Amino acid sequence: MAAGVILLLTLEDRIGNVNTGLSEEAVIKCLKHRRYLLFSEENASKEFCSTCQDEYVGEDELGTLGCGHDFHAACIKQWIRCKNLCPVCKATGLNTMDPNIPTNL
Ligand SMILES: [Zn+2]
Ligand SMILES: [Zn+2]
């Protein structure tokens, strides 16, 4: 059991060294949330989440990146924590330099 925990910590350390993602705290602060409304006009054509390839369904919680692309909030949070890039257009995912976002740096 203890060995497993150590292995996990070591793995996180290694990922940390090449990490270009954001901390969970930064993701929570920067990610814009909205609800997907299945029957609204702007969503007349099917939209889907590029990270998990699933179509949005009514009332899914979405996260919007700085470039305007939408994803499931849960999917994009995981993604941004690994890479702060939009999976679709490769733009910077979340701009942590936004003056409206307090940082501890
Ligand atoms: Zn998804
Ligand atoms: Zn994008």
C-alpha cells in the first residue's frame, strides 16, 4: 500500500518536471462555466466535446476556453491541468495573466 503511494508521488514529480499545465486552483479560477442548452437556437447543429468525442446532452456543464471553444467542464479541467492549450485550435487555453484573476505569484 505504502509503496503504491510513493510510486504515485514519484510519477507526479516526473510529470511536474515537464508540466505545461495549470494547477487545479488556476483552472477553477480561470475556466468560464456555462450550461449547455440543448434546445436553444445557437445549438441547432450538434456540438460535441473534442476531448471525449461525446455529444453534449441537455444541461451538461461546459467550460469555455479563452479562444471560445467549449468542452465538458470535467474534460477540459483534466486537459488543462496537463496542457494549457486548446485541443481544437492549439491557442493558449486559459490566460492566467488576466488582471481579473488573482494570483499568488
Ligand atoms: Zn467531454
Ligand atoms: Zn480553441
